[in-house]
Amino acid sequence: AMEGESPRMFRVRVPSDAQRFGVVAVSLCQLVTKAAIKLKLAERSVGPLRVCLEEDGTEVVDEEYFSVLDRNTCLVILKRNERWTGVGVHAVSHAMVHFERCTRDVLEIFRKDPNGKYRNILKNFLNSIEDCSERESRQDDPKWFEGVDNRFKHKREEMRYRCKTRMRGYLSKELHGFFFQTVSNVKYCSEYRWLRELLRNELKTERFNEDYFDRSAAVVVRLCDNNGQFSCQGAYNKQDCQYQHKINPYANWESRIQFSVWNLDHRIEKSREVLPSLKSALEKSNGRQINWRYFYGLLFTRENLKLVDIVCHDKTCHKLKCKKLKFYVQKCVN
């Protein structure tokens, strides 16, 4: 564990049983040991155990990632051949792809609907789903909170956590995973750890940019309006959304679930461009100081992120590149 870490409560379970047990631990190693006893895994010869987030299946592979997990996070303890992919986001995503295809077919029907017959049918259906966006607390809108952790009493708290989870994934899962797999030189590993700590501290200072999804945050920061409605910002190479996608996850349970497949898309691609550029900058620094704020902006901020509906999330190779002149801190010349 990192120096000065205090004990934190976690909830642990096995993939085959939804019952959870509380465990207090200061390190990943201690958590695995205690969880094995609590879940009676220590009584059997099961080999090394792995730890994943119950929510999305992200594997907790080191003490650094463990140190940024929230208290009361639910963790799934896996044996060697077991897998965990999360509690349903992937299924929802798959369903929404088919839903969007159907939507396009419906829009085509509407274009050939001169009398507005089908538009009126759709309008009546949408009006039948109650809009509870003006309600904020769990007490006032209990249905919205179905499946939401009990610690969240207000919608904005859950929405802030949604954004925090995405940002934390970029830092701990993708950034660390990329360098763990590609950097072998001990010198660069040391410099990477220094760089990652800078990025991590800045992200914590900015509270993981949670304000992006919080309708009560400042207008210049949030990505939605006062009521909580988000507008798709369009594909990475478009000025705006040609389909005018909109969604208000604050309105009802159905919209909150659908919002899980809206993406924060990196215009300059994270995996294909930003991370390889950061690795190259480290290896070719020759004593120059990495301009970590530039890479921070590309990885974690609206400078390079667009909120998009799944239809507008272009997963083909983006053509935008990092600016090499910004890789290093420029020394002032008097």
C-alpha cells in the first residue's frame, strides 16, 4: 500500500453468488487475503485469486489502482479460470446498437409519412413515459434509483460518480495497462510512474471532472442544461450531431440506463495516438521535461473529449494527430 493509506471498507462477493460481505483493508494484498477467508475460498486449493470491479469488470491489478478506489466499492473475487464482465452495461450496449438501427428505419418511415399518422403514434408513446427530471432525491423518485448504490441519495451524486468512473478508467485501466504492456526499460518505467503520479494528482484535484455530468455545476463546465438534458456533440470529425441526438438521464430510469451507452469520445484517439505519443515523448526526452499538462488535456478534458450517442461514436481510425511541438515544456528565452 502507499504510505499513509488508511483502512477502507469494501464489499466482496464471488461471481456465482450476489451476496456481499464487508472487508476492511489497506492494500490489495490484504483485501485478497481477507476476502478469501470471508468467502471461504481459503479453505480450498483454488490457486491465485483476481479482483474485478463488480460494476464493469475492470481488473484491479496493482496497489496504485487499488489506492484510488472509493470506499464501499463492490469487488468480485475470481478464481483462475473465472471471468466477470460487469453487471449489464455490455448487454445494454448491444441492445442499444439494435435499437438505433430500428430508430433509423423508423425515421425513414416518418419521412414518407405526409399525414403525420406515425409521428402522432410515437408522440403518444413518448408522452406515456413520465418525465421526473424535476425530482432530485431518492425519496422523491425511487424508481430512478433502482440498481443505484444506496450511498447515493441524489441524482447528481450518481451522475458525478458515472463520470468519475470513466475518468478513473482512463487513468488506471488504459494508461497504466498500456505502459505496463509496452514499456520494458527500467529508466522509462521510473519516469512513467513520476508522470502518472502527476496526472493522477491533477485529476484528483479536479475531482475527476465529475462536474461534466452534474446539472447543478457551473454552465461553463457541465455538458448538460439546467434540467439535465445532454445533446450529442457529433462524430469526432463533425462540428455537431447531424441526427440531433438528445437524452436526459435525470428524467427516468429508462433514460439513465440508455445514457450508459453514450460515450466520451477522444477526438485525438487515446489508444492509437495519445498513449503511443506519450510513450514516444518519454523515450525521446533526452533530459527535456514532458509537457504533462498537454497530455492531461488530451486524456481527461473537454479539450479533446466529445460526448456522443453510440451512433455517432466513430470507432474507425481517426485522422487527428498529437502536436509534437507540445510534447515538452518550452524553455523561456530571455
